Amino acid sequence: MAVNALSEIQRKWEQLELALEEDQLDQSSQTELRSFLEECIDAGQHVVSQVDRDRLQSIARDVGDRIFWATKEYLSVTIKPPRSNPDVEVISITVPAHNLPYQRNPFFTDRDDIIEELHQRFFEQRITGKSAIEVVSGLGGIGKTQTAIEYAYRHFDEYEYIFFVNANSDEEIRSCLREIAKRLQLNLSDESGWEQVTHAVKMWLVSRRKWLLIIDDAEDIALISPILPSSLPGHVILTSRKTVFDTLGIAKPIKMPVLSPEESIEFLFKRTSRDDTDDDEHKAASQLVAELGFLPLAMEQAGAYINEQKSRFQDYLKSYRKRGLSLLGLSLPVFGSRRSSVSDTWRINFEAVEKTSVASADLLYLSAFLNPNAIPIELIVKGHSELGHNLAQALVDIRDDPLVLDNLLNPLNDYSLIRRDPGSNTYSIHHLVQEVLQDRMGSSTRALWAERAVRVLSQVFPKVEYENWPLCELLLPHAKIAADLVKNYQLDSEAAAFLLNQAGRYLYKRAQYYEAESLISQALELRKRLPEQGNPDIAASLTDLARVYRGQGRNHEAEPLYLKALELRRQQLGEEHPEVIASLYNLARLYYYQARYEEAEALQQQALESRRRQLDEGDKDDNIDVADSLNSLARLYEAQGRYEDAQPLYQEALNLRQDFLGENHPDVATSLDNLASLYEAQGRYGEAEPIYKKALTLRQNALGEEHTDVAASLNNLADIYTLQANYDRAERLYQKSLKLRRKLLGETHPAIAQNLSNLARLYDARGRFRDAESLFKEALKIYKKLGTDHPDLAEILNNLADLYRVKGRYEEAEILYEDALELRGRLLGENHPDIAESLDDLARLYRYQGRFDKAESFYLRSIELSKHLLGDEHPEVARRLNNLARLYFFQGRNDEAEPLFIQVLALRKRIFAEEHPDVATSLNNLALLRVAQDRYDEAESLHRQALEIREKSAWGGASRSRR
């Protein structure tokens, strides 16, 4: 066949392609295509040149593909062999199918998602007719070339030709294209010029399909643009550290991340030919790949060394932590496309950035001393004055011209040295890049940039208020890094102390007490080392550390710090200074938690009066200080059973917080929670429940799911459900609260003991006595470890005594009841609702023991004290009247019991809903009395009413609980 005849087939096929839709062929079009396919197949017997045969075969396959996509019918597309012709010399030409410079990597791991995305994009481009060029972009050493090579091998059968061009220099590109032209036996000579070679290769690419071209290290678009043909019937993969290729019409390169932890571990075991069966080695491998930042090139270097030396992962990890990059540099990659180390791979990029922009290079150096993830752009914008001349000058106009920031970041982004996230206004840097950067610096340069990192964080870290929490959260990981910088470089300065203290204060607000303690302790020690002018801030660190101790339940350690802070502030500021008043307020809150109510009240009153005197009505901080004092004083009154005194203070504090902080502030949730607690203490359960729910939702939204205040809200809501006999819901919330508190507070915090006791009371009410006893004892052990006396300890003693009484273990119960009464009297005084509770519980025990006179005396004392403190219309008053009535009934004193039973039933119906379990209890008690009075019809009616209520409420007995 003449060449012009083959050209005619090519022309005819191009016309058919334009005329036919790919997936919608009518019968006539299908017939035409089938006929054309036969023409191509038959034409093969007239073609001898291997190059021409390849060209004809490619057309036949394309025609067959069109028929397949429209009909799903697979047809033979193999062209016929050439006829024997004595006049034509048949020359067998072997043309290599590819010029890939690398063998398939036997240790290549995963990247299935990227390879599949490439394949899918090429398929879609084939359907839509768009330019089939894709970019795989990412940091040097991340595996871009290896992924492109793996793609070629996996899809080898889909291409007739696969070409590879190294584009890291103009010379490399020319050399690769000449080799391709030679392999294709294009009509060129050794003397052909570069333009002729480029034109010939491009024309060949335009005229063929089923080829893949990989252009590796495509960093300079100006170098690769001349070799790309105007139309691309085949596929092109560019690998590059660059991220922007819009001049080539590529809006969205495929960005390659590091390997996942699982993929990295798999690679390391595969690379070293190890079996993943040893737990210690698996753990060491897991830690090692994390140290190497899951970077394939670094893991190949480490794997090559480990494999050659037959080292254990554990030993390499230990040495790497000591020697770092120097150990990594002992071995170069064996497999893959690179034969250079991580440091050498990035060195060229660092130097290019330095030549492009000194300020960008400085930003890179700063980034080496921050946490590698989510570095806030705001840090640079607000703190550029602390970052040296180059950055200060580059960003001098940032307020008026925000795009100057792009000029600073783009050189880093271009080489994938950072990963910018416009959505969060942050950028990230690989931590090995940080190590390589630090390794390139001298000791004095490292110290300079470490100090600048600390100073800029100190300047930008905001006041720890709720509205600033998002920025605090962004800066926190970098502040933690700064804490190490301060130690390692001995950066003793007030700026460093301020940063550490602020970060610790924020951690305290988020209930992350152990980390808060570390940072604030470091700040305190640093401030003690500073000259005299640093002393005023010592009181702030003392106060913040004391708050952390109090949050951890370490009240005895907190007290001397609060006292020392108060002493310092009095000496330096005078009695009426707001900071002195704040110290009094803090000390009063500590005394409240220690149940030292008399001392606490005196200080709270003093703080509140001083704050009211100094109040500027329009000043937010002044009003919030007053609200804090009001709320704390109200809690103190509530703890003392002074509910009428507490309620107006709670309400005033709530109003102030809502007015000055907004409805969604966590301090508003605290006010709501406290108000609900007061309603619960007053027996107003129906009013308390929705307020508790609102406080919980607000805290979850404001603080997140993992916060001690959220755990407290869960516990408080569970209390209400317990009191309302909704035991299933209560148990779920208690368990959730307990799990959260254990995670946040450890195992020996008073809040854990309270949670355990509440859950134990629930189990007691449901008859799970063994579980209840175990939890009560666990709670007591916590207080024993803490070595503190507290009203909550008395509550636990009392609750365990209740359990022993029910189980008939009267002697053990009496000891615990008496211990609880003594502790309450010592801590709370004799005029407190908890004293009435202890008297009532002892009276009930005496009734069980048959000590009726003593029981009656204690019941009467309990009722009198309860009415005095709680008022006549309170659930506890009803319960204690009911207990006295049962004593009379048990003694056969029915005439005395009857009016009490009737009084209690009416009282409970007024306090609770008609279907409350306590109402059922009163109906049942009155029914038993009617039986004893031979009034059976009335008794039956009362029993039926009680049974109905119990069946509806799944009654298991009332329960008292504590926060």
C-alpha cells in the first residue's frame, strides 16, 4: 500500500470521528464503522513498514473502541499480516514499546487512589475530547515519579508506546527527545537541528493514539511548553514540585500527599523483607515512619540502611532520635527514581527560593521553628514586626494591600515546600523540611529564629476570652513548640513567660489541666528568674497555677499559691486594686470547694462590695466581674441551704452575662446550670430539667464534646432523670459523664468520686446492690488517696450506709451514718439540710433495729430542721413526714399515722406530677393503712392507682444524687 493510501485512511477516520457521537450510534453509523474497520483490517496485508503498520493498527483499535463504547460488542481489530511479494523486501523492524528508564519498583506501596484518579481523568478526557494532560504535584521525595512509572506499568496494555522525558534541564529534554526520535526511526539524521527533532516528534504524537508521555521534574513551564503538541490524542503525565499550571490549561493538578501511617508501615516491612509478626518491631516501625514524616524517599533511605545492615527497627529508631539527618544520610536510595538524599533533593529548591525572594526564605526559616501543621497566616500578618528586617519590609503594606502576602508565600508554594489552605487561612510544612532547614543553619542563626518564633507568638497570642478561643486554638500547637524552644535555647524573657502563661491559661479554660500545669509552671519559674520588674507577673502565674490545681482537685496545693499571689498584689498594688479583689475572689472560691463556707462567704461579700463600688456601668469586664461574684456567692448560699438568698443572685448574674457576653457564651451556660441546680434542690424538677438541657447543649456547642463542664452537665441532667425515676436515660448519661471525666481528670479527682457515687445510687435504686457497693467503695478510695474531708465524702458515706441498711448490715450502716453526721456537722455546721438528711437516715436505721423512741426523736428533729431550711412545700419535707408516718404505722399507732399519710399524699401531688413514683409510694402506704383499718374497698382502689403509676414509670424507688 502506498503511503498516500494510508494517509487517506487516516483522513477518512478523522472525518468519521467528527461526524459520529461516541456513545449514540444509529444502525447506519454502526454499519459504516464496521465497514471501515474491515477496510483497516484488510489494508494490513498491503503494509510492510513496521511504523506504518503500527499507525494502521492504532486506527483499527480506535474504530473498534468506538463500536464497543456504543454497543458493548467487542470486535477483532487485528490487522492482517503483509502478503508475500517477491518484488518487495519485507524488513522486520523491532520498535521498543517504551523507553522507561526505571524498572518497576518491587516495593511500591499503594497510591491506588492517585493512580485510579489519573486513569479516570484520562478516560473522561477521552470521552469529552479535552486535552489529555495531567500533573502530579508534590514535595520532592514524596513519590511523584514512582507513581507515574507505576501507572505506566499497571496500564501497560492500554498503550502502544510509552515515552519518558527528564525535564530538569534543557539538555536532558533534548537528549530524551532525540532518543525517542531514534527509537521511532523518524526520518532524521544526527545532524538534524533541535527544532527539526521537536517538530518530527510532535507530528508523530499528533498522528497517533495509544501513547503515554511522562515528563518528569517539570519545574520550568518554559522548557516543556515547546515539546507539547497543540493537540494530544495520547496522554501526558507531568510530575512537578510546582503547583500552578494554568498556562497549560490545567486548573487542578493532582496533589500527592505523604503515605498514610498504615501504608508507610507496610512499605517499611516490604522494603526490608520482614514479616510483621513482632509486636515490638511493629511498634518501633510505626514510630519510625512517623519520625520520618511518612515521606517515601526518607523511608527508602532508612529501609535501605536497615536492610543492608540487618538492623532492628527499634535500634534504628533509637539512633535516629539521637543522630537525625546524619544517620539518614548514611544510605542513599537503592530503588526508585532518586539516587540522592532527602537533604540534597530539597537543597536546590531552598537555593531557588533564596534567589527569588529573601523575605520568602526568611519565612521558610521561621516556619522551621513552629509546629509544622496549620501555621496561621494571621501570625505573620500581625507579628511581622518581630520577624526581622526582610519580613517587616515585605509586609509593611499588608493592611492596605493584602496581596503582598501572596508574593511572600508563592515562591514556597511553587516548590511544594509549604501546603497552603486558603479555607482555614493557614499553611503547613513537612517536618523533615524543618529538620533539613535547621540542619543547614549555624547555631547562632538557629537561636535567632527560635527567639523570633517565640516573640512573634507572644505578640499575637490574644487575651484568653471566649471570642478569642479560635485563634488561641490555632496558636496553641505552636506555643507548645515554643515551650521547648525556650528550654533548649534558654530564651528567658517576659515575652516567653507571657506566651507560656497565656497558652497554659487557655488550656485550663479547655479543661486540659495537665498540659496547662506544665506550661504555667514553666512560665512561673521563668518569671522568678527575671529581674525585679518581672515580679508583678509572678502573682498572675501563681494564680493561674492555683486554678489548675483546683481544677484537678488538688485544693491543699492551690491554697498557698492563692495566698502568696494575694500577698504580692497587696504589697505592689494596694488593697482596692482590681487584681487584689480578684485574689480575694479566687481564694473564696477555693474555700467554697473546701466547704469552708464561713470564710468563703466573708471573702465573697468583700469582693462583691468592692466590685460594685468600682463598677463602670458600660464596662464589660467590670460587669462580668460583678456577675462572677454574684454567681459564686449564690452557689455558696445554695450549699448552705439558703435558697431564697441564692435565687436573686443567680438571676442577676445570668442577666449580666447574657447582656455582656451574649446568649451562647459558656459562662451563660454556667449560670443556667447553677439556676437549674437551685430548682432541683427546691424540688422544682420540671423547671430544672429544660434548663439543664439548655446548658448542656450550649456547653457542647461552645466547648466541644470533651470538656469537664460538659461532663458536669451530663451528670446534672442524669440527676434529674434519676429523681424522676427515668433510670435508663440517667444511667446512660452517668456512664457518659464518668467516661469523659476519667479521660480528662484521671482516676483520683473528686468529680470522679461524685460520679461513681451517683451511679452507685442508681444501681442501688434498681436493686443492683453488688455493683452499687463496689462503686461506693471505689469512690471512698479516691477521697482516701486525696486525704481531704468534704461534704461530698459525707454523702458517699451516707449512701453506702443506706445500702448496708437495706441489706440488713445494721452495725456497719450505723458506723457510716454517724461518721457522715459528724463530718457534716464539722464542715457545714448544725443548721444545714444535709444534717437533716443524716438525722432522717439514722432514724430509719433505728426503726429497722427496733429502737423506736430514738427513731421518733431523730425523725422529729429532721422534720423540724427541714421545714426551717427548706419550707413546708419541699420533696424532702414530704419524704421525712412519710418516714415518720411509717414509723407510727409500724408501731400500730394508726391514728397518728393516718393524717401524716394523707398530708404527704396531698403534698406530693402538689409538688410532682400525678404519675410520679413518690405519689405511688404514698398511695400504697395509705392503702396498707386502710387494710389495717379493715377498709378494703378503699385499699383496693389505692393499690390499683399505685400499680398503674408504677407500671407506667418503671418505678424502682426514689434516689438522691449529688454533683
